[in-house]
Amino acid sequence: MTAENQRIERLILDLLGKRDASSSICPSEVARAMSDDEATWRSLMPKVRAVAAAMQAAGRLRITRGDATVTPATLDHGPIRLRRGKGFP
């Protein structure tokens, strides 16, 4: 895992850890925590989604659209939310 991916994972865990267990975060919150520059944070979004997908595969979080869990195949487009998974630390 790259240093940037590790930073993304830590930010996801940190942001979710600061919320109620039933709450969620938007992936853009993670990207914006990495950069205030709009072009930069927008360019980070695919990486944030990829790290989130890996974390979902490991059971650490759930990626949802509405009430439905999103699969990696449908993750590349549309609004999503990141929620704690069963293996959330």
C-alpha cells in the first residue's frame, strides 16, 4: 500500500471514528481533508473510492448508496457514503 493510500485509510477511519456509529461520511470529506484545492481533491476521489473498496473487502467499512450496499463494480460513479463495517476498529 502506498503512503498516500495509507493516509486515505487513516483519514477514513478517523472521520468515521469521530461520528456516531450509525453515521456515514462522504468520500469527498476524505479528499478535502487532504487538500483545500478543488482540482487536487477532485483528482483524489478515484483513489479514495479505491481505498474504500479495499476496506469494504476487508470488512472494515460499508459503501452504500441509499440503504443498499454498493459493489466494487458499481463504485465508479454516483453518490456514495462510507459507513462503519463489522470489522471497524
